[in-house]
Amino acid sequence: MDVIDTLATALETLSRSYGKRTLGAIFLMNNYHYIYKMTESSFQDWVGPAETQKYEQLVRQQREVYQAR
């Protein structure tokens, strides 16, 4: 999904501006979780289950980054 991938790329760029990796991880986790919830509920038919699973995994990855601090 080009629009959502473009949004994710912009969010990743913004997360680097926080300086601390843990703050960037919280920022990404929050935004990825929002995308995940929207793709899971409102946009499931439009994006499909693979895109939903992708953002669920990204939330987990950012949680791990935060917890590894």
C-alpha cells in the first residue's frame, strides 16, 4: 500500500529527530499502533490482512526496542 508505506517512511524519519532511541521507539510504536488499529478495523477490506499483520509486527519491534533500552 503506497500511501501507508509513504506515511510509515515519514514517521521513521521523524522518529530520528527525537535524539534518544527510546523516544523514537515510543513515537513509532504509538503511530504504528494507530495504523494497525485503522487497518484492522476500518480499512481491512481495502488493505488486506498482510498489511495489518505488517503493522502489528512493527508495533512489536518498537516495543522490543523500547524495552531493550
